[in-house]
Amino acid sequence: MKPKAIFNWSSGKDSAIALYKTLKEEKFDVISLLTSINKEYQRISMHGVHVSLLEKQAESLGFPLIKMELPKEPSMEEYREIMGKTMTEIQSQGVTHSIFGDIFLEDLKKYREEQLQSIGMEAVFPLWKINTTNLIHEFLDLGFKTIVTCVNETYLDKSFAGRMIDETFIKDLPENVDPCGENGEFHTFTFDGPLFKSPVEFEIGEIVKKTYPKPKSDENETGEYVFWFCDLILK
């Protein structure tokens, strides 16, 4: 019998290809998808995708969906409390593994591993250390289709929001931007591909600017992060 696993689903391209590889390897019984939701706006954290599209996506993929609702700006303590409660409930269903689409962020990997180890679960990273240029080309070659829903203005300008990822998009990326956006340069919504029963139909809405204060490492540091979000509207 294969060990039961939960898949941490962001709705984007890394999640899609990580799930594809997980299912192809047939090592785990993936029982459901887990997604963090901004409770106030009912949108996926950082990706900005409305929960209605997420639900259609999970339906097309054929997996139950667990939505972990978070406050608008949760403290680390609040996040840990909500995550702990959610994972304890998931663990009670016999789940022993939690699968992520992370590629090379060592600190994040370590954090996830430590948090899961504290409750007796194990983290799995099917994309770990794969070359991101090779990975994005594999993603496209497999037939996945994805759209950019959020860009960090520190790395990319507004024009990249709402673009489909294709070979032209990859060529247009500045040299300092990871082709998979692994450093948070951009986020995506995957709406079609080999795992989907049918495409998730949507219309492209407005491009919205959002700002967030930078963490204050010292009293003299000021400024803000600027993000551009492309709203997607479910058909």
C-alpha cells in the first residue's frame, strides 16, 4: 500500500509539474490538494487568483480541495497555529507525507521539513534542484498552459502581468529573473495540460497595483514592495 500524501497546491506552474511528476512516479496516494487562501479576499495567497477558479481547477484535476483560510496579514504565530491545526486534521486521515513544488530555496525547504517533523510527517520535493530553465521547457513541452497573475515590480514591469508563458515570454525575461520565478519574481495560474479533464475557462480582467511595506530590519529602513496583479474572471 502506498503512503498517503497531501499536495500543497499553489495553482501555478511549479505545482502543476510537481503534481505531474508525483503521479507519474506512483510512489504516493495523493488524497487531496491543500491551498492557502486569504480569508478576507477569498483569493490564493500571493497568486491573487479567486477561489472560484481554484475550485474549478481542482475539479478538472479530479482532486478534493482543502482550503486553509488565513487572515489578511497573519503573524508568524497565527500562521503556525492555523497550519498546525490544519495539518493535524489532515494527519488524522492517515496522511504521512506533504508534497511541495519548491525547487532551490534552502531555507524554505528546511522550514517545511522541520515543521512537518515536529508532528511526525515527512516533506517531499519532487522538483528539488532541477535546472529551472530545463524545467520550464519541460512544462511547456508537456502541454501545460499557464498565465502570469502576479509580478514583483522589483524584477518585472507591469507588462508581464497577464501574459501567457511561452517561448517568447522566456526570452523576454531579464537575465536576473529565474525562468520559473523561484525567487518570487512572478506567480501563475495553470489552466490546462495533461492532468486536466478540461481547460479552466476564464476572461482576463484588470491589472491592479498593490503595495506592501518592506520588513523593517532597522529603524531607518523604509519603502515598499510593488506588485501587479492580473485579475482572472471565471466564465
